Amino acid sequence: MAPRQTGSRKRKAPALDAAAAGSSSLGSAVAAAAAADGEGPLPPKKPKRPAARRSLLHYLKGREVGARGRAGLPGFEGELRGYAVQKLPELLRERELALGTLNKVFASQWLNARQVVCGTKCNTLFVVDVQSGQITRIPLMRDRGPGSARAQPSCGIHAIQLNPSKTLLATGGENPNSLAVYQLPTLDPVCLGDRHGHKDWIFAIAWMSDTVAVSGSRDGTVALWRTDPDMSHGSIAWHNDAGLPVYAHIRPRDVETIPRASTNPGNRKVRALAFSGRNQELGAVSLDGYFHLWKAGSNLSRLLSIRLPYCRENVCLTYCDELALYAVGSQSHVSFLDPRQRQQNIRPLCSREGGTGVRSLSFYQHIVTVGTGHGSLLFYDIRAQKFLEERASASPHFSPGPAGRKLKLTCGRGWLNHDDLWVNYFGGIGEFPNALYTHCYNWPEMKLFAAGGPLPSGLHGNYAGLWS
């Protein structure tokens, strides 16, 4: 058996480098925002060098809301970028993408400037071209041997993550209990973590380095996996006699169990993970209402567990290196955690979306994007500690209301299967708002991909949209 030779092995994945945005896209966004505000171009001014403030009081006051300099960004450029980030949401316009009869998109990540990889409840891994709408399905990796634990049907793919260099992609396998790793940009299979790993569905994945990933499962464990760099350089890209790819089967280097809570000992399912590169720490949220923190190295060493202020449906977690903050989404709130402070200085925000829950979260600089279970996107300025407000606009995507109201982007109808369950249990209601289970930004091109499907578990449908 000889290794397969492909010309694509030498190509690098088309990474979304922030520097690739260039001054044109950033400048045009700023100019458009300024024009929308009715302001013309300002004459250039020579930026003054700010005086250094060295008092302990100033440092601590700034630390309360995460104020600190941005590495690599001069002051004026940083202000421009911050202005563009704050103005972008009100400039976004939606274009829906047709996904056929796929059921509920749970996870998504940009692969390059025009392709997004997605995972669904119907256990489909696919790539959608946001320009042409073309959908390409990716074969799932299969466990080795009949003795492997089989997951329940209709679980799906809940997590997709790219490593820092965007050369590997980690997600679920055909068995949602297993961790599958693919090479980028070819999406060739590299390895499958199906040996001595999780006994239930994988809900979350986080990369700690280019070769080390962590998965969190419904079985109440967190597993650390290490991929061999040789795996992604063609050394195991073999095919068997039937022409099917052969990949490595790996086992975790470390498995940690979530501690049992006295209040809800049977519900310690790991729902979300987030990694702090600055502190080399891994955060996790479990459905029993706790946040857990581990020191990350060759194994995981638990540092603390904190009872969350809002304990119902904690299903999403994100981390901002710049602000050194974790954000946790629950049924109706987003809570902010700095594990190094006993007293949290940033009050939780309330989404006020009818109790349908916060379903997806992301940080970029000081703006938090919230995807809700009611089909809307909200934007929160963590430094001002308030939601971004809308201007008077005739756009159909803005909820009607006077200027000064909370900015809310409402997503389209998507597709809903009008089956017997829909008729018998939901009375044939014409449409349901789509829960936004996932969203991801392409910041260099100022684009936002959002996707999901109907919130009731029995309903079959999907939504995907490109906001640009």
C-alpha cells in the first residue's frame, strides 16, 4: 500500500488574517459609517501622544472594564478599528442562504473568504459557498470495530473549531462521541479520537495549540487530545482497496471529570469550552450551573469551580484575551467572569428575548455579539456596559422603533418542514423564529455568518444567512 500523492498537500490553508483586511475595507466601512451619520470627512490632524498615566488608581479603574492597550495597534489605528467594529452592526444587511432540507445548523466556522463549514443536527458536515450558495458534503469518519460505543440518533454535530494556524479542523465523527480531525484546506481525514474517549455526545471543542485539542462531552468529562504533526503531512493519507481513506485512531492523553455539584449532581454535562491563550487556561460550563477552570499543559489541572449567577440553560461560552473575560450565555442573561477577581465588576446583561435563551456568543474587541433563541442578533458594548443603539432606519431587518432603541437584527424565515408533528402538535403555525445556534465573523471582509433552526426540538428546519 503506497501513500496517496496529491498536489494539494503543499498548499496552505487560506487563513483569515486580520492584516489581510487592508486599509481599504476598514477605511470604507469607517467612511460609510461616517456618511451614514451625516458627517463629512474630517481634516487630518496630527495625533498627539497621550501622556502616560502611572497611578495605581488609574490602572485599577481601567482594569474594572478591561481597558488596556492593544498590542501591535497604534493609538489612532486602534481608534479607527474600534469605531468600525462599533458601527458595523448597523450597516449589515442579510442575504439568506438555501440549505435544502438539512436540519438545524449547530456549528460553523469560516474556512476562507467565501466558504463556511457547518455541522447540523442531522449529523451532516458540509461546506457552503456564501457567494454561489453551493453546498459540498464532507464524509464523516467512522469508528473502528463494532465494539465502539454508538451514540443515540438525531444528536448531530455540535462543535467545529480550527486550530490557530488554520491547518486542522476538529469536529465530531459519524459517532458524535468521537473527535474527528481533518486537514485544511483539503479536508482530508487525519485522525479520529474513538479509543478510550467519551461515552456520550461531544458538545464542545477548543484548540490549545496547533496540535492539542480539548473536547467536552455530555458524559461529564473533558478530554485532551494530541495530534502527531506527521499525520497532516501525508504520512498516513492512505487508501484501502475500496478507495476509502484510512486514518489514525487515537486516544486522549488526559481525561478529567467535572466535579459533582451537591445541588444538581446528575446534570454535570459539559456544554461549552473556551481557551485563554494568554493565561494558558481552559474554561468550561456545565449544565448544573457551574463554571470550571483548568490550567492547561501536558495535562489538565483544575483550578476552581464557580457557581454561576444564572443557572438555567448555560449553553454557550466565549473568551476575550484583550479584556481577560469569559462570557457565559444562559436562558435570559450573559454573565461576565474574571476568575482572578472575587468581586465581578461587570454586571450581567439581560437579553429580554422572551426567555428563549442566549444560543451563541462571540467577542471582538469590546463588542459582544449575542445570537438568541428568538431569531435576533444583539450587540453589547462591554466598556459602555450597554447595548448598541439603532439609528432611525428604513431597513426591514431592523425592529421598528425610534432612534435610541436597542439595535436588533432580525433574521429571515429560513425553511420549516410542514410534517405531521408540525400539524398535530403546533397547530400548523405558519412560521417559527429561528434560534441562532451559531454565528461567526469574517472580520477582514466585514461579514457575519449566522445559522440555526426552529427552537422546539421536534421541529425540522434550518436557517442560514450572510450579513454583509
